[in-house]
Amino acid sequence: MKRWCRKFDSEFPEALKERGYTLEDVNNWINTIETGTTKNGRKFCVEIQKNVL
């Protein structure tokens, strides 16, 4: 997702652009995952699993 922020015009999926999603939405998604709280203040539980080589 952070790559989508850096290269929004070339990397963000066209299907999501067609549905009206913007760079601001991507930033909101990232913030929600990092903080565990949505932009409306609701809790958002995420379980992040790191790959072990």
C-alpha cells in the first residue's frame, strides 16, 4: 500500500480508480492498519504476520 502512495498514478489498480478511490483513501487505509482505528474512530483489528525465511 505504501508503494501505491509513492507511485499512485502508475501502480494503483485501475479498477479501484474507476470505482472512485483516491490517494487520500489509500492514506486512510494505511493509517487504519497502523493504528487499529478507522477514520470514524471504530476499532479495526488486524493481525500482521511476518514472513520468516
